[in-house]
Amino acid sequence: MRTISKLIAMGVVGTLLLGVPAGCVVRGRGSVVYYVEEDDQPPPPKVVHVEPRTGWVWIEGYWFREKRKKWTWVEGRWELAQGNAVYVQGRWVRDGQRWRWNPGYWDRQQMREERKDAREEAKEQRKEERQEAKEAAKEERQEVKEERKEVKEEAKEERQEAKEERKEAKEEAKEERQEAKKDGEEDEYDKDGKKKDKKKKGKGGK
């Protein structure tokens, strides 16, 4: 009981010294939730560009203000990545009439959600790719169908043209036969309109 009371007393004293509401865990500068008054709005964060490093995570810098002191910029740093968690950057947020610092932390749940989202995105991507392949195959079949239809129409037109040509040739042959027949009939009559005698004479002129 004495140990518990001592720990509680230490926690209360630490809270009072740092100006942190009761219940906050003190782990060092910027690693604990704490508040500043409304007129102590933190300055805009500095923009720092860094090159990605495999296996490492960049922890962004932030503004820190100790009680009754000026704002101090804490530089960012690299930390080893945790394969089963994603790092959530710390940030200042408005909380009623005050500003609250939410420290950064490693979030395994968010990592699981991101992996789930990645799987869902990959699933949707595969679905879209299958749909696109299906549409492409459908368009290809439609093109083949159209080409076959065009070939069929061309063949039909060629047969129709050949049929017309045969018909025209038949008509021309018929006209020629009629003309030849007419010419033959005309040869059977003399200039006086009398039919010529086509009987052959016998031997000796009889």
C-alpha cells in the first residue's frame, strides 16, 4: 500500500510540475499529451524534406513550449521501422479553449487497416483488370463479327453482280437469236414479198 501511495504521489507531483492534467503519463519532452492556453497557439510546423530510407521512418519535428517559456522547435529524427505497425505523427489540435499536443505513436491497428485497404485495393484492381479484359474480348469478338458480316455482304454482292451479268448475257443472246431469226425470215421472201421456192432441182435440171 505504501508503494502504491508513493507512486500516486509522484505522479501527482510530476503532473503539477509540468502543468499536465492528471492522468497523463510523463515520458519526456513531446511524448506526452499536454495543453497550452488559447493565446499560446503553436506556430505553423516547419516544412522539412527528407529522402526515404528503407527500413526507417522519419519522425517529424514539432513545436514544444515549456511552461512560461518561448516556443522551441524540436528537430525530426529517424527511427527504425516496425514491421507490424505504422507511425502516426504527433500534432497540435484545438481542444475547446486550449491547444492539445497529441504525441506520435506506433499504431498496429492502423497497420492492419492499411494492409486490409491494400488488399481491398488490389482486389478491386484485379476486378477492374478482369472487367477490362472481358470488355476488350467482347469488342474483339464484335469486330470479328462485323468483319465476317462485311465479307458475307461482299460475297452476296459479288454473287448478285454475277447473276446480273449472266442475266444480261442471256438477254443479249436472246436478242441476237431473235435478230438472226428475223433476218432468216426476211431472206425467205423476194423483193416482191413472195416466198422463195427453196426446193432443190433434180438431176438433169428436172
